[in-house]
Amino acid sequence: MNRQGRPTAPIEAVSTTPRTFTGNRALRIEEALLFEIGRPEVTGVDLDEPAAFTPRLGNLERTAPIGLPGLSEPETLRHYVRLSRMNYGIDTGVFPLGSCTMKHNPRLNEKMARLPGFGDIHPLQPASTVPGALELIAELSRWLCELTGMPAVALTPKAGAHGELCGMMAIKAALAARGEKRSVVLVPDSAHGTNPATAALLGYRVESIAVRPDGTVDPAEVKKHLSSDVAAIMLTNPNTCGLFERDVSAIAEAVHAAGAYFYADGANFNAIVGKVRPGDLGVDAMHINLHKTFSTPHGGGGPGAGPVVLSAALAPFAPLPYVIADAGGVRLVAHAGDAGKAKPLGRMCAFHGQMGMFVRAMSYMLAHGSDGMRQASEDAVLNANYVRAGLKDLMSLPFGDGPCMHEVLFDDAWLDGTGVSTLDFAKAMIDEGYHPMTVYFPLVVHGAMLIEPTESESKASLDLFVAALRDLALAAKRGETDRFSGAPYYAPRRRLDETRAARSPVLRWVKPSPRSEAAE
Amino acid sequence: MRYLPLTPDDRSEMLARIGVAGIDDLFADIPADKRLTALPDLPRTKSEIEVERVLGRLAAKNTPAGSVPFFVGCGAYKHHIPASVDHLIQRSEFLTSYTPYQPEIAQGTLHYLFEFQTQVAMLTGMEVANASMYDGSTATAEAVLMAHRITRKKTAVIAGNLHPHYRETVQTLSRMSEHSFVALSPRPDGAEDILAAIDNETSCVVVQTPDVYGHLHDLRPIAEKAHAAGALLIAVVTEIVSLGLVESPGQMGADIVVAEGQSIGNALSFGGPYVGLFATRQKYVRQMPGRLVGETVDAEGKRGFVLTLSTREQHIRREKATSNICTNSGLCTLAFTIHLSLLGEAGLRRLARINHANAVKLADMLSRVKGVQVLNKTFFNEFTIRVPGDAIDVVHQLAREGVQGGVAAAALDDGPRELRDLIVVAATEVNTEEDRAAYVRALTEVLT
């Protein structure tokens, strides 16, 4: 008790938590939909009504109301701040989402992308007024080519899957230039879903290559599928089981001997930067997820950026536009007519690609330097193996107890008979304050749990993470199923009904009719 | 290195715990003859100050839109972005989160995407919208493939006044996916006959309004003709602010509306990242590309949101997916929805009126410059002028006079000679009376 008569120490522990009137729980505050709190006549942007003038809209002026609600500025801040607090981010805690590379996002990169000289320039300004932008693009290209050992890079693809599309288009264009039309693309069954989807989008028939018992692709199996009708193989390396494809050179040789191309999915390039160059492994095209390896923020699912490095065989087919740096300086090639002997495959998108991401990636690379980037790859691999070492006696490794690359893959064999599924285990991790690992991917492993800690975790953080997962694993084995089946208990929402969402989709807010309001 | 928490002692301890002698034992699967022995031939690590110096020098060589009278548009527009937008999108929980695959701890993202989908559907006059595409151009190319799936036909008719980059994006994807198209020639005067190009082979008609030269189009007769031929109408909007003032494509009969959303909430950023809007009718929802957020309840009956209808998507369907797309424009989507929530209907309508008013004023002023002709009868915030001589030269000379006067049509579209004397000019709320006067002065100077 202080002198005001205000108690300053808790009196006694309360054993049950009382309900609240609002449904809020202190800092965890429920938030209504914009359409339930906003009003069409309210605006948070002060603008002066223009003086009277004669419109030039023909007879196409909008007459009926749109129905868009508005919020004042304070209401806006509160709405989105509350929503943000229902999200888990890298800055919240360990985010070991395998294959997604949730590494630290340096804020310097955000600051650099917002320099007016980068953030406030228009893609169609005369080139003479944006030489620094073209130089940055040329410099990013140089770094990406050096790190991958490839002679060229197409920067415009807007995401990893868009990069795959670009690389596979270049392959298709190169085959066409040879006067060939091939109809099959080989994809290992451990691949990301984007690989077969990309191949199918371009009209290819996808042939699946089964991985061998050690989780990698067997060159003998590839050879069985190769023929003069195979356009390419799409191979992820390091692969989605977290393993380096140790026979990659033999696979590349076999593919080239059949007149096909080697597309590498570079989603996991972050494991090998400074350790080995894809160009030395026979790769013809590989996309690089700038949002993974070079840490441009994931932003809740985008925007990404997916530059594609290309071999000498594919470089002439790179899409427009691109920047050339030579003795004469840096210049932009925007049209096929300016491309000289090159045969650009066309355009992947409007403008120059994800410039904002180029700046962030460049800032990341400059900060790390060649030594820092190699160290980052080594630490990422070290951290994953440290987690493997800490959990391998309790959880099951599908491909034996060898080293992994930047991510470690467990299956659910160790959960047999416990009544706990991979999904339950993941949801229980949420209650422990962790974002779950990637689950049920890759498909080649039953109940997969793919853990990628990244280089951004400290040893202390990993020690606690491993201890927490060990505690959960032991609880599962002891049969404490309640801790799992109902999880998460402490998240902003309990488990959500996805079946209901898909069966009768509600994809937008609609104004409740007066009758249904009365019924409530 | 400041981003890497492990110390040398940590590393030694961890290697010992793993049971290997050195870090390279963990890379043993890489063929020994391919492993790099030296560091890549690139500079070493840099401090923040050094990085800022290097990138600051490059940035300083460029002319920011905000530093000069600025009238460049054609699919990317200089608008004012309220300060709170950029503050909010940089909150860690938004910036550093992932695709909401674990909905219990991603309700923030899912909630705003549900609101975004609703806003886009309302604005475009459609029933449903997805959680966004990479940008307007790729959304257009995906819309064409979607129309092929729905109509089971293979030929797209592309209006001549579709933004040339959009046209080329559609052409590239169509060619590569073995579909055909009929691309009409540009008509900078706006007198294009799209109806004549539609026949029973047509799967879809792609029409932009306002078009790349600024003309507005009544989509109703095109929708009617398309529907009679069993084709879909895809409406393209590259300046989304126009929908604050102009009738929505949905109201005029479009089946799919795709748009570039950059104008609301997103910086110019030399062309990306931007945000593609994609809306359609309920009956086509299962043929849509991209992510969708749906409403549901949790185990306690509380309203919540999840990604839904993902059986369309590549991670479930693999080669049978509707698209290979795997991301949306997350953070750009957030910027869009925050800015639009701030504007509300009242603010958006006023913003659109200001844009239109500024364009009308500018068009009238430029049309009085000797030798200059405004081609448009209708426009929103962008119109086309004919200048005596080579427009690419004129735009360069204007830039030297300190005015960014627009886009030379022949620089944008590497084709027809009749574009060589045309400049597409955009006006927005950022332009002042002084900016317009500076443009008139500079153009008069350059043309004499």
C-alpha cells in the first residue's frame, strides 16, 4: 500500500481467469472489420475541393455510391496497430519455416529503398535523369553473377515462381531457336509445387522423378527418363529435404548430353553462397529469391523478387528490358530493336522489375560483403545442424543421421501411437511462443516437419528452442494429448475451421440486410 | 558482422555438439572439386555508414519526382502518400511476417486481406477479388489465361490502346503457353474499333480504360458484343484513382477487372514493387489465380479468417493448378488498403476530382502553346498531346529545362511511326499552379 492507499503488490493469485465485457484480454484487443467501424462520409485525408470546372469524362461519370468506408487518422492507426498485434513476425521470435528463409530484415535496407533517389523515381523518366538507378541495377547484376558463377541475369521477374517461368521460357525459346519442340519436363517429387505448375503453364508434360531412399536424386533414375523429347529438368539444390544433391554434376552432364537444359530452383541458394557456384555445377538457369537469400522482407506474403541467372546458352533470350554495362557506361535496352544479336523472349511485366527489392538486396550484400555472406551461409547450416543434433534422439530423421544443409527435415514416425499429429505438434509450438516449422512439405516424407532456423538465431535462442521442442516431444510421448489436440490455446484465435471456409466461401464483407440484423 | 549473432566460441561449441571437426564437414556433400576455396571477388563487409555512402551516392544521381514539376504517368503515378501509411507498413508484425499459413497467429494479415478483397470488389464493381497479384501487367496476362480456361477458347483480342508493356506481357505469356492473340494497332486519337475484331473464336477482349493515351471507353457495347460471341470482357485499369470518378468496369459489364493499384499507397520506386488487383464474378471464382482469404470461425466460435480455395493453387495441385503463382504483393496490398481506408469514399472521390481538374487545367494550358494539339475528347488525369517534331527529343529537352513533361509514346511503344510526335501527359494532386506554368514555359521554350 502506498500513501495514496493504492495497493502496490498483488494480494493473492486468482485461480480462474474471469470473462471480460469486451472480449479483450488486456493487450490482446479484438478488432472489428473496417466496414463495421468506418463511415463513407469520414476521411482521414484533408483535400481541398477543386474550383468548378467542366469535366471531360464523356457520359462515363460514376453515379451510384461505391460504399467504401473511411476512417480518421487516429482510427486508422488504431485499426492497423491492433491488427498487427495478431501477427507473428521474425522480430517476434523464432520463425523456423523451412524453405522460406525467415532471416533478419535489416532496417538499413528499408531506409535505403526509401531514399527519394530510389523510391521516388518513375520507371518511364528519361534515362538521363536516372543514371544512378541503372548503375544500381548493373551493380546488383554483377554481384549476382559473381556469386552464382553465371554470365547473365534477368532481373525483371517479380517473385520466385515468376523467375521459374522466365527461366523455363528462356529454355523454351532456346529450343525453338534450335528448331526443336520438346514436350517433357522432369521434376523430382520432392520439388516445390511451383516447379510442375510452371512447366505445365508452358504446355509441358511433367514427369515425376522419385527420390532415392537417401532423399536425393539418382542420376541413373534421371537417365531413365531422358530422351530427345525432354526439354529440361527442374532441380532444387540444396533440395527441399535440406540435402545437397551430391550427384548434381552427373545429372547436369546427363541432361546436357540429351540436349536438354538444367533449371535449378534457387530457393535454397542461401545455404551455399560463397561455398559453391551453381555455374560450376552445370546450371543453365536459376532463380534467386531476393526475399530469401538476400533478406528483402517477406511482408506477409510479398512482394518478392525473382531474378534469374542464365548460362551463356540462354543469355541471348533474356526478357526485356535489361541494363548493359560496358566500357561505354550503363545503358537501358527496352525494345527488341535495340537488342542487337540477342533474341529477347519478350517482356515478363511492365517496367524494370522490383526495384525496391533490388535496393534492399544490394544494401544487404554491401553490408555483408563476400566474407559476411559466406559466414551467413555457414552459420545457417551450422544452426540447422545444431537443431538436428539437439532433437535427433527424440524425433525421427527420414534419411539417416548425416549432416543437413540450412534446414533439417523430420518425419512423423516418432509420433506413431501417440495420438499427436504433425499439425498438432505445430500448433502446440504456437503456445510456446514459436512460429511452427514448415509442415507436410516436402511431400516425399510422411508428416514432414522442415526446420530452417537461419543464421539470425543466436545460440541461446536455439538452446531454448531445442529445449522447448524436447519438452513438447516428451509430452507427446507421455500421452499428454490435451496439450496438442486443442492447441493453440493462447493465440489470438483457436484452431480455425478451414473446411467451412472452403465449403461455402465468404470472400468479402457484405452489408447485412435489415432482416438478418433484426434476427441477431 | 552485425547481423550474425554467433560468436567464434559459439561456433566451436556447436560444432563439437554436432560432432564434427570443422564447418566444412557440414558441406561435405558438395563435390570437392567444385567447392570454392577463396572468397568471391567482391568487396568485404561494410558498416552502416559505408553502405549509406555507397547507395546515397547512386541515389543522388537520380532526379526524384518530388523535386521537379512532374507529369509522367503511363501506368505509374506520382501521388501523395499519407505519412501514416508508410509508418504502419513498417511495423515488424507486418513487415517480417510470412504468408498466413498458420492462421491462428496471422489474423492481422488475413483480416486486412479480407478487407482489401472487399474494397477492390467494391471499387471495380465486381463480386469478388483476390488477395492481389504481382502488378497490373501480370494480372492482365493471368486474366487472359483464366478466360481461356472458362471459355475453352484460345484467342484473345487485345485492344490497340492497351499499355504497350501490358500488351507485350500478355503476348509473351500467350506465345509461350501456346495460345493465340489478335493485337490491334494503337489508335492515339481514341477512335478504335474493337467490336469489329470480335468473332466466335474470341475467348476474351482486353480493353484498358482510361487507355494508355488517356481516353475513356464505354465498355457496355464491347461487353455486349463479347458476350454474344461467347467471350469474356477483361477490363484493365492502370490508374485506379480514376474509379473514384468514373463508372466502374463491373457496372459496364466486365467479367474480369484487373488493375494496377500503385497509385493508392505505393511509391513509384522505378516500377516496382506494385500491386495487381484482380476481381471477377462469383461464378468464376474457382478459375481465379492467386490467393484468396475467406471468413470462418475458430474452435470457440469466434470469427476469423483463413486462406481458402487453395485447391486451385500450386502447392496443392502442382501441375494442375490454375497458376504457378505463390506470392501476392503482401505489403503493397497493405499500403493500398490503409491509404484507401484513410481516404474512404469521400476522400477518394475528392482526390479523383482534383486529379481530373488538374488535368483539365493543364490540357487547356498546353493546348494554347503554339503548335501543340490535345488529342483527347475524354480523359481522367492523363491525355496525349501532339507536338511539332520528335517527341522523344522534346521530352529530353524538357527534362533539361527541369520539367518532367510526360512519356514520349514512341519511347514506350517501339512500333508505329505515327507515335513519334506524341507525348502522354499525366496530372495529379501533387501538381501546383507553378508546376503547370513551368511546363507551359518550358514547352514554349523547347518548341521555339
